Amino acid sequence: MARVAVVTGAARGIGAATVHRLADAGWRVVAVDRCADDPRVGYPLGTKEQLTSVAKAHPGVVLDVVADVQDIDALRDVVARAEQEFGGVDAAIAAAAVITGGRPLWETDPTDFDPLFDVGVHGVANLARAAVPAMLRRPEPRSGRFVALASAAAHHGMRHLAGYNAAKHAVYGLVRGLAHDLRGTGVTATAVSPGSTRTAMLAESARIYDLDDPDAFAGHQLLGRILEPDEVAATVCWLCSTDAGAITGSVVHADGGFTP
């Protein structure tokens, strides 16, 4: 029987790349995105058209659902659909996040932190609240997987991005705690910290730093280049596999050597 995953932030970037990789590997996937801009965020977010195109690439295999990770009831409905349409949930991948910043911490309004934590931390926790019970409903021996996208920023301070640094570090802490809560269940919890990856978020980071080209970030990485979303998705998908059963409560640095 095909394994089933729920992926948030699935309209584009690493989330979309993860959906494609899982579907190509034989998974059934529920691809989730809010498909609307956020007035607190200074750049366009993923669209319904983008989410639909991800699903259309895998007819009958990927189900696209519009839902906001800030809405726990909406995510519970997503998980219920995964169980109804595909028979259960074996993995949940929290890729939805946003970035804001551009000023020193002491010049940053407290409300600037709200989208970072509402989407990037509470959204991760909401996915766990919705999906983990479904994974625990799978019969033993289980091999459920919860994977959250953190960032190299969680481990390496970045100028004028203190809120983003803090939010991504919180994702790592959340995963470590969740892994202990899941002790002995057969369900694991891990984080992936990408480096500079060619996404809309990286383009916004370049704007924050007044850079004309996101490729300017390549010098921070030992590979000497920007990562592609599919490269990070490869790590995420491996962590979802049964081969990754020995890894839990950990972070995998898929960052091209950004983190020392």
C-alpha cells in the first residue's frame, strides 16, 4: 500500500519540490497551501494556480487543498481528507514559512515577529497537532515521520533577521521536544535546515539586504553556489523513508556547508 504524506507550503519552493519527489517515489500526497498573500509580509506568497499545477503534475496521486497552517481546524480537516481519500497519514512535512526583517532588533516593531511565529512556528506545531494523532492511528510497527523545515539561520546569526533566526531556532526546539513526546511510538520527528536555496524567500532576503541578485549569497556556502529546492527536498524525502528510522530529535544540515 502506498504511503501517504501531508505537505504544507506546497505551492512552490521546497514544499512543491517535496511533493513532486514524494509523488514520483510512489507516495500519495495532500499538498497544502494558504494560496493568499499576507498583509504583514512584504512579498507575494504562493497562489492557487501554483498549487493546482503541482497537483496536476501527478493526477490521482496528489490532492491539492487550500488551508492556512495558522488554522488548526483547517489542518485537522486536511488530515481527515488524507485518511478518507488515501487511507491514512504516514508523514507530515511542515514547509510553510515566511520571512520578514531588514532592521536591527532594537528598531524592529514587536508586531514584525507575528507572521514569523504565527506561520513558521505555530504553523509547524499545528501540523503536528493535526497529523501526529493520525500517524499514531497506524497499526504497529509504525514508521511515521514528522519533518519540519528550519533554516541555517537557526544555527547562524544573520544581520537584521533576528526574528527569523529566533523563529527557525524555535522550530528546531519544537522538533526536539516532539521527538521525546513520540518516544517508543515508531513515529520520528526531525528538522532540515537548508542553506540559501533558490526560492521566493531567498529573493526577499536579497531585497532585505539590497542585493540585486540572490546568487550573491552563494559565497556563504562551501559549495560556492545557491542550492536548488529539489536538493533540499531530496533530504526531506529521505527522512520520510523507512531507511531514516534511526534519526529522530535531530537536525540535518542540507545547507551546502553554510553552517560551521
